[in-house]
Amino acid sequence: MNKAPNTVASITKEVTCPFCSILCDDLVIQNQGGTLKILKNACPKATVAFEAEQAVISAKIKGQPVPLVDAINRICEILKKSHNPLFAGLGTDVGGMRQVMHLADKTGAIVDHMHGDALIRNSLVLQDLGWITTTMTEIRNRADLIIFVGTDAANFPRFFERTIWHKKSMFNLKPAQRQIVYIGDKPDCKAGISPNGRHPTVLNCKTDQIGEVISSLHALLTGAALDVKEIAGLKIKTLQTLATQMRAAKYGVIVWSPAELDIPHAELTIQNFCELVKYLTRFTRFAGFSLAGNDGATSANNVCAWQSGYPLRVSFNKGYPDYAAQRYSMRNVLKKKEVDALVWISSFSANINAPRASIPTVVLGTPDTKLNFNPSVFIPVATPGVDHTGQLFRTDSVVSLPLKKVRQSKYESVHSLLKQVVARL
Ligand code: SF4
């Protein structure tokens, strides 16, 4: 009987996890014969993503397996015929996004990220009145009051561990000295309980009432009297207590997640946070912090900005970059039939599917992608930070972290595939 060959496990330390935008860079990963196991610093999200077995699948044209070269040639045919393609999804790393921009420029395409709605909620605020924001490191080293508004950070499982309940900080700020407040619709507050058991303050209100609550806090801080007993079901006395706490903080932070503020004109609510922060900096240090940018969204936005001069959403159809945050949304241009080919990219997650459109559709997706339609072309792609090296920007946009390769993969990166397409067009 043949014995299976012994495979020696290799261990990679200081691995950056690409599966949410806080990019924890302390994972220790074991690779035994291609099977990955996180030995240290796992979270449920990272465990599922790293430890899933890699599916074996080939490139396909209309659901039929084909050699990779045929699939690439078919993409070139589609793009040559297209007058106005759309590159969407954009779940890739910095290198992949650089190639997207190169190809978009060459083909006159529109570019939008799968989390574009969340991205533009922030961009509109930054463009309109500006903001003062901080970094994960600053929160860890200095923040003594952290107010989560409309989010409990559950989509970023190690955020509290990495930035708030951290034992070491530059100025010896102890976890017990930090106060946590949640404002929002029944947040899950477990992560906000301090290591010594102190519970956070919770101000429950509906997501679409958060703007009212923040404006009222702002008014109270200016000394205005509010001629009502309650705002959004919260007693004025409760808001006054929080206003006093904010004034007394040495370094306060308002944390929001634009994706979770899924309400009409969420940018105005975010602007409320940012204007309140600016007002508070007259008396103390205060800053905003946006938890966003999963699936490479922060990287896509930054690469788009430095290569075109604008953040997402941009069209190259007029021969120069044309920015229009609402008009060039993927949903809008598909609905109005303004595009005649779609290239969808998702190299981190199979959970957000390509939209089904009645135009030639190319999907560059993870091998486990399950589509409810047969696209014109499907090519399984490698995942940055697992199957190949690369770079991603963290949610605070101040650092780009190097991604490691922790296993061999037979799939090519988005960067490599699009480079071949660019060369053949
Ligand atoms: S919190 Fe996010 S970046 Fe950190 S290990 Fe979990 S999924 Fe990865």
C-alpha cells in the first residue's frame, strides 16, 4: 500500500490578514501540504477565509471549461467591441487596481467598487467641508473616550482587541481608563465591556435618528437650551451627560461605519459627526474614525485618486477622467443601460455576487464563486495576501501593509491577468 508523502509544515509569522480593512498584521499561519491553519491571532472571519480548502476549477466561457488563454482572448474580444464598459466589484489589491485603471483608461470604462455606496458617503463629506480623522495607532495610544455611532464594529472582529483593549500604549493609557459609548439601533455591546468588567454606555435610537441625536449633542455643547424633554427617545439629561463627558475627554473619537449607515443621505449624518468633532477641537482633542474599506475598497479609492485625480466613481469614456459620484454608480449605469460590457472583480470573497446584467459579463472571482448565471467569461483568481504577495491600504488610509504569500496557488492574480489583457488590446 502506498503511503501518502509526509508533508513538512511551514509556518509564516507576521501575516497581514486581507479579509477586513483593519488588516491585522500579526497572524501566524501554518501551511501543511497546502492546507492552512491560523496558529495565532485568529478571528472567526479570518479562520473561515484562510482555512477554507481552495476549490479546483478552470476558466470557463459560457459555463464550459476552456484553457486560460482562450478566456483571456475572449475578454479582449468583448472589450474591443464595447463602447462603454464597466469595471466593477474591484475587490483586489493595489497592484490589481493599478491594472484596472490602466485598462479603464485604454477602453474608456467606468470604474466603481462593490462598496461604492459606502465609499462615496465619506468622499462627499471630505469634499464638502473636510474632516479631522485619526488612525488606529492614535486611538490605541491616546483615546480615552470612544463613541461608536451606528456601528458596533462587529464586521471588524479584532478592532477592540487591536486598538482599545490593548495592554500597551505609548502614554501608558490603561484599558480601564477608556470610556466606551454606543449610539445606535440595539448595538451588540459585548466587545465594549472593558477587561475589568466595566460596561459601556448605550444610547439606543433608530439609525435614521442618529443625525438628530448628534445635532442635539452639538447644540448642547454650544450651550443652547433644547425646549424638549426627549430626542429620538433619549432624555435630554442623558444627552447632556454625554456632552459633558465629551468636553472633559482628553482625546475623544467618534467611530462610524459608512456601510452601516444605510439611510437616505447618510453623508449628511456623517457630516454631523465631522462638524461636531471640529467644534470639540476648540476645547480638547477630538477626531473621527471611519471603519470602512473591506474587499480592497480603501485601496481602490486611493489608487483611483492618485491615478485619475478623483476618488471612485470615474468614467474614462470621454478620453479623460470624469468624476460623478452618483451618476457613475454601478447600479445606476446598469439600470440606465449606459454600459455595454461588465468586468466584475472579487478576489477576496465569494459572498458578494456579480450583478446579473443582459450585457457581456466577465467575472474574475475566487475559485469558490457561485453564480446564479453563466457569465460570458469566468476566470478563477488568486487571493492577495494568501496566494500572492501584494499591498493593501488599511481603513484609516495612512498605511499600506505588505501582504504575504502563504500557499502555492495555480490561479493567477488580477494584476497578472489584466496585464495580459492590456498587452493584447
Ligand atoms: S479582524 Fe479583520 S483583519 Fe483582523 S484577523 Fe479578523 S478578518 Fe482579519
